[in-house]
Amino acid sequence: MTDDDTVPVGASDAGVSDASVLAPAIAVSHLTKQYKTARAVDDISFRIGRGSITGLLGGNGAGKTTTIAMIMGLVLPTSGRVEVLGHSMPAESAKVLGRMNFESPYVDMPMRLTVRQNLTIFGRLYAVQNLKARIAELAADLDLTDFLDRASGKLSAGQKTRVALAKALINDPDLLLLDEPTASLDPDTADWVRSHLERYRKRRNATILLASHNMLEVERLCDRVIIMKRGRIEDDDTPAQIMARYNRATLEEVFLDVARGRNREAAQ
């Protein structure tokens, strides 16, 4: 599938080189990660245009988490290349880490610190200007005000998710990497989180890479879906085109087909 790699970008690109402004949000080329005898990611390539929401799908062990970790510069690839916002990772990570962020409900913040203290620490790590005002803005936007001074360990699952989202948005990122952002949430709270992500993407022209097992969530949010299996890319297209190729009515049915080895030709 071909992306529009020159989607107009936000004001935060002012002052950077023309090449990085015109570059895709993420460019992965022949990326491989080998762990002793196991190949977690096996020669994958894709490009993600600015301002889009892309779903990264696959069963456990498909290579999604390792791929995201290499995009973030946390894991060194065995071979291949990753560029984020026009900069090579991890060699030039200092140029882009302030413009990206990550959120996962499986990564807890320090439990004894209050929500305000946690957001203050992460805001300082990102050198956020006018940090108190930014925390107040996020608290109002994400409905955190009533428990800003409560210990993070005493929050409900829905409250923790909203705080994690506030942490991910503290630096107003151009690129947001999400790992199961609505896991364990009730339908109402999950819908609220998705709506907020959609509004943020439109307002900021941000790029979102979403790893999720919630196929309805992916169908609703994503312009494009990349399906991984055993470290390789199995399919890559819009949700509608992928469902049509597999002759399925939902992405969940496609996901099960891929997981169980039913190929597109057999589906058609």
C-alpha cells in the first residue's frame, strides 16, 4: 500500500529541515530483530504518513511490541532501518523523542506518587513549558481534576487509563504510540478514550500507531491496518479492503483467519 508521505504537518515542525518536514511519520525498511534462536521481527518494511491512525495487529508473539520498541529506539534492530519524523533511530533519537510519546495500561506509574506529582515528573522529563498550566489543561480535558492529588495506586482502572493518556499527551506529541489503550475498560470509558484520541489527532494533525486486540476499536479509529504474524507482515491496507480480500464482514473474522492460517485465496 502507498501512503501520502507529504501530509501537511503542524506548527511544531517550524525550524526543522525541509527533508524532515516532508518525511513520513514512520519509515521502516527491512527491519529485523533476532533474539538468539528466535526471530521476533523478520524483514518488515512500511511507511506511515503524517496525520494518520494506523493499526498494528497480530496475535501474541507476532512481533508488534518489538516493532514498537525499535521505532521508539528502545531496542536495537539486528538489521534494517527505522526513521521517525525524518530522523534515524536510535542514532538521532534526541531530535525526536520530545515530539513523540507512548501509552500502555500495562505500564504503571509510581503508585505512591499523586497524579499531579507523576505528571509533573514526566512533564519535566519532556521539558514542557508552563507545566502547571499544561497539567491543569489536561486535567480539565481528561476529567482528572477530582483526583489530581490522589495517589496513583488508589485509582480505578478507568482513572488510571485517563492519567496514562494525560502522561502520553503531556508534551503535545506529533507521534503517539499506543499499546492496547482501552484494555480492561468498560464500554463507556473506552468510547470516551477513543473519542478523545480522534479529537486530538484532528486538532494536532498527529500520527497515531495503535496496537490493539479490540477489532471494533481498530475499525473505528484506523485509516490503515498492518497485520503481523510470526514477525512478518501478513497484510497491509485499509480495514475495508482487507475485509473484502478475506471475504469477511469484520476485522475480528479476518484476525481469526490469519491466526488460524486461512489465507486470502482460500477465503475468496
